[in-house]
Amino acid sequence: MEDLKAGMKLPGIVTNVTAFGAFVDIGVLQDGLVHISPLRDRFVKNPTDVVKTRQRVTVKVLDVDLERKRISLSMKG
């Protein structure tokens, strides 16, 4: 996780889809979260309308919180 920087674009695989977004495996110890708002450039009511489990996606790193072990991702653009 220490090697991740905001702005990096990475390939990933969706591991779980929830009501508030999708978790994506980007090849580090912790899965990152794409919150529902940055899933697409337009409004998303249900994340399952946009992504499915095991789908390959490209994500952009928004933030890395090493203390809380959280990775914020975006799929916009």
C-alpha cells in the first residue's frame, strides 16, 4: 500500500459489489473501494447496474489512508 500514490491508474478485478460501491483487487494486500459516486460520470442508483463481481476494470487511486488501511478509488473518465 505504501507504493500507491493518488492519481495512479491501475487494472483491477471487482471482488464485491455493495449498496454503497464496489471493492476492487488492485494487487496489494487490501482491496480498494470505488464509492457509488465515482463509479461513473453520471448518476448511479445501483452499483450492480455498472459493475459485476469478477469484472476487470481500470481504476484511479484517489486517496490512500495507511493508518486505517483504506484505498479510495474512482472509475470516472
